[in-house]
Amino acid sequence: KLAQVYMNLIVNACQAIGDCGDGREGVIRIRSSSEGAMVRIELSDNGLGMDEATRLRVFEPFFTTKDVGSGTGLGLSIVFGIIRDHRGSIDVASTPGVGTTFTLRLPADQAVANT
């Protein structure tokens, strides 16, 4: 199930970068670190970013900023549920025109065992 989380976040980052259209080279970074018994995974991009109103809603089921027929609005709500089921947490920080960072914190025994 965690593979679904990583794939969904990477696909979203690719889509955000692809929409930039400002000549910047798209960058996706994945970083991991240990925080005691937890593993911290950061996935960031330099794509479009989100305003605060959008950021606050990204984990809501059926919320999407995509055109009709281009997305269901379920991807990030499913991600949220999977992370919660693995006893973890997920946060998002974003700045319009700069990019977005999703930060996952998972118990070390869950971070790789259930991919």
C-alpha cells in the first residue's frame, strides 16, 4: 500500500511541474531521515504550488483542482487513509509559484515493510 502512496505523490508532483510552463526545469526531490522510532520522508517539487485554501482541502475526498474528467479527487484522500492506517502522519506545505512539499512520518517498522 505504501507503494501506492509514493506513486500518487510522484504523479501529482509530475503534473504540477508539467503545468508550470515558465521555462524552469522541473525538479522532484525525495529525502528520508530517521526521527527516533519514526522515518520521515519528504517529497517536494518546484511546480505550481497551491494557495492556502487549496492546501487546506487536498486530503478531502473528491476535492480536485483538475478539469472535469481529468481527476477524481480521491488520490490524496486515499494517501491520507493509507498513512493513517500505517500509524503515521502526512503534512503538506506549499507556496504558489514555488512548489509543494509533502512530509510523511511513519513508524520505522511500517515505512518499508508494507510497500
